[in-house]
Amino acid sequence: MSEKKLRFNSTLIHGSGYKDKLLSANVPIYQTSTFAFGSAEDGEKCFLGESDGYIYTRLGNPTIKALETTVARLENGFGAVATASGMAAVNTVYMALLEKGAHMIGTQAVYGPSRSVMEEQWKRFGVESTWVDTTEIENIKKAIKPNTKVLYIETPANPTIAVTDLRACSEIASQHNLYLVVDNTFCSPYLQNPLDFGADVVIHSMTKFINGHADIVAGMIVTKTEEMYRKIRPVMVNLGGNMDPHQAYLVLRGLKTLAIRIDKAQENAMKIAEYLEKNPKVQWVKYPGLKSHPQYELAKKQMRGPGAMISFELKGGFEAGKILMNNVKLALLAVSLGGVESLIEHPASMTHSKVSKEAKLEAGITDGLVRFSTGIEDVNDIIEDLEQSLSKI
Ligand code: LCS
């Protein structure tokens, strides 16, 4: 790796700094669980942290390390910890930063399991949580208690595409001594770098835009400081939520085209959002690139582009949603997001079905809400497909 700090698009390709004797163009897959030591002394040095040798893949592996280095650089962080899934990243962070008697404030409309695991599982261990509409900063201030330790933000949020002010959250977090954790999955580091706005930790489901090809599940935690990295890494290692080397190889491959994939997907998304906004079957459209988005100006300030995720409400509610889902032919009726293929889903009955009805309504997840993850197909084909399926309603 040269000393020169590479720009974003070059970091996507060369950011791992990996080089071996054979000068292989790609980071090899070190498909091994364990690494032999040259001698007892070498082994001792590895365990004492006095050498950068590898011990055991759950603790570290060169393929995984290459991915961690690249994503840490893309997020302007000190270091990164790769995990088996986005949820492994979320739970590792919860475990590292919260304990019995501690309280967390989170964005009301987050990815369903990030909230339900807190309310159903972590609660059993004495961790309290309050979920508020974080687009209104006053709601966060009101929810702070003496035992609040973490402010957990998802922006744009899944599935409402609501945008929360990162700078304002970081100010509150520092005033009240809270850790600010941001799930940056919907943007990827190409569109938003929460650590630059004062966040302490960034989480990614790399299953989505970072990998981008709907062929693996993976997660990443990026920390701003070395101290935070040292707090989180052992939790991942001991919890056992590590990534697999083959998974890391695939993400490294997908990551290389992150910028060109998102450029194309968000160009498509803008046209689709404009089309949907004019369609008489549609009540409203939420897309940060539309002036009608409630946080349009804020999104322009903290995001480098509006992204590829759109949500919209059908006038005909649940029934209309079902008709739409059953008639689309190009977009896949599927959960997940951020891949090269367009996906359409119905949060109320799919991703957020485990969230209580009251919590769903409070968070704006209505029965007629549709979430669209824009792919990189020809936009005319996507719009024609939506047109023919919306006409069936
Ligand atoms: N954070 C966000 C914002 C997500 O959208 C997801 C998954 C996760 C974390 C968890 O990541 P995973 O463990 O799946 O890698 N979101 C999904 C969704 O909207 N549909 O299916 C999965």
C-alpha cells in the first residue's frame, strides 16, 4: 500500500493494501480455521499481540482482514470488525455497549429485528430501550434518562426512509455522554459517513449495497477510535459471530463496483420516484431525492446522493398492496435490498411483521406501505412493469 491516501473509488479497488509474494490481483481466500506457528516463541508472540501473525479464523484471517481494512478506510474509521451478518453486528454492538440496568434510545422505524431483539431478548437481561421518532430531535432529548448509554440511529430508516439529523444527534450524544451508533446500511459509505458527523460506531448489513449481488449475508462494525475498536472486537470474537473467509472474498469482489452500482441505481430511483408521485393509485412517495420528502434539505446536507430505496403508500391500502405484489413481473417480490436487481416488498406483512401493530403504526409502517429497492436494470423496463401492475389495482 502506498503512503498516499486514496480517494473513495480507488479505495474500493485497492483499499485493502493486501499484497503477497505472487502479486495476486485479488485477495486469496484463506479457507482455513487455524494457522500453524513457526515455533513456540512465534505462537507466544501472536497470543501476546506482539506480532501480527494469525492464530485462528474466529479471531482473525487475512481475507477477512482485507475487507475490514477496506471498509474502515471507506468510513474514515480507526478499524472495523466483520461479522457473519448485519444482525450479528447489531447484537455485538448492543452487547459491547450496554449492560444490565442500562438504557438505549433508538429510531422508532428501524429494521424490525434490530428493535425486536432489544425488546424481546436484551430486555430479559435487564437492558431497557425507548424507541422514538428521531427525525424530531426533541423526542430524543425527552427520552434521555440517567442510565441512557446509547443513541441508536438508522438513517434513512427501514422502511420509512425517514432521515435523522446526524450532526444534531452527535451533539446530544456528546452533551449526555452517550455512544452514538448509526446503522448506515441504506446509504453505504459511498453516500454517507456517519463517523464524520460525530458517530462513535457505524453498522452495516453488507448483505445489501456493499456486497450488492444478493448472494451472501454479512455484516460490519466500524469504530471511530482505537479504544472503541478494542471494546468491540473481543465481544465479536467471544460471541462467535465472525465472518467466513469465503464470505469476505465475495464482499471484497462486490464492493469494487459499489460506486458505479449506486450511481446507476439512484439515477433509476429518481426517475421511478418521480413516476410514482404522478401515478393516481399512489397516495405519497418517500424518496430523499424528491422535494416532497420531509427531510429533503437535511438529506442533501448529510448524504452525497438520495440512494436507491423508495417507499410509497397505495391509496387502496392492504388489498392494493397485494394486487401490486402479485402482478409485478420484473422486480422480485422479496425482502432484502441493495442488490443489482429491483426488489419490491410489503413491510407490514414481511420485514416488520414481528413488530406490534401499535408500534408499526406509531412508526408509520402502514398496511399499504410498499418498499422498493431499485436495481440497475433499464429504468424503462422497471417503470413499464410498475405501470402494468399498478393498472391492475
Ligand atoms: N440493518 C438494516 C438497516 C437492515 O436493513 C438489515 C436487514 C439489517 C440491519 C440486518 O442485516 P442482515 O443480518 O440481514 O445482514 N434488512 C433486511 C430487510 O429489509 N429485508 O430483509 C433483510
